[in-house]
Amino acid sequence: LCEVDEEECRFVHDQIQSAAFDLICPDQRDSFRGRIGSILLQSLSPQELEACLFEVVGLMNCAASEITEEERDELAKMNLKAGIKASQHAAFDTAKVYFKAGREALGSRGWEGDYRTKLDICSDWANACYVTGDFEKMDELIDEVLSRDIDTKEKYRVSDIKVNSLLIRGKVNESIDAALDFRR
């Protein structure tokens, strides 16, 4: 049923793996997936983790509701990293899923807790929304960042996205006003 060597164990066939998974109680499957993700995160080298980042983050996201505050911060950072990687490969819809999961992992304490990760998630998610034409969500994210009492330099990226999105939507006057508002 399984092949075992010095470092790993693998099922000899996908059907056997599927049957083994079906033996796990449905209520515990997400928790089980989360544990597998955590084990992989702890045991993989940085290069190996980079190679299978999407799989590890996806597994960890399955158990997001069952983890500690500290683990939530780490999960948010992992989702940010996966979202950025997906964006770099022009998989913007996939990136949006990771950014959303990262934001949910931070929860309501995001700006007060891990401020940098929250800012990066909102900014990168707004950019992915801009590229995919999801202007409603993009505007929501941009407004969230611009409403924060943070340094103007940190607001620049989302302000730039806002100005460009207004331009491509044919709202030239609003685009100019947004640019001028940011400069003030």
C-alpha cells in the first residue's frame, strides 16, 4: 500500500491515498489538512517550501479557524507570500484568494497587530483587483488603506492604483482630483 524509504512514505496509487483519506471523519478533515501543512512548513527547507508554497498554504488555510494568534500572523504572511507569487505569474484571481485568506487570518486586529502585513495584503490585493477589473473590491481596499493614520509614503501605492483605475474607467476629472488630494 505504501512505499517507504529513509525520508518519506508515499502511497503506491492515488486511489489508495483517496481511500485512506475517506477513512478520516469528515468533521476532522480540515484539521488534518492543517496539521499536514504545519508539518510541511516546519520540515521543508526554504527552497523546498518555495517550490510547493501554494500546496502548503492551501493546506494550512483549511484549519485557519483552529489556530492561535501567533499562528494566524504566520499564516497571513504565508498567504501574502503566496499571493505575491501568484501575481508574479499573472494568476491574479488566485492571488486574490490568498490575499483574502491572509486578511481573514489577521482578523479585526490586523492594523493594530501586524500592521506591515495588513498594509501589504491590502495593497497587493487592490492591485490584483485592479488588474482583474474588480473595481468595487479594489475601491474598498484602497479606501481602507487611505483612511488609516499612516505615513503618506505608505499610502502612495494604493493612491497610484486608484488614480490609474479612474483613468482607465474614463473618469479623468476624478482621477485628477484623486491625484491632487493625495498630494495635499
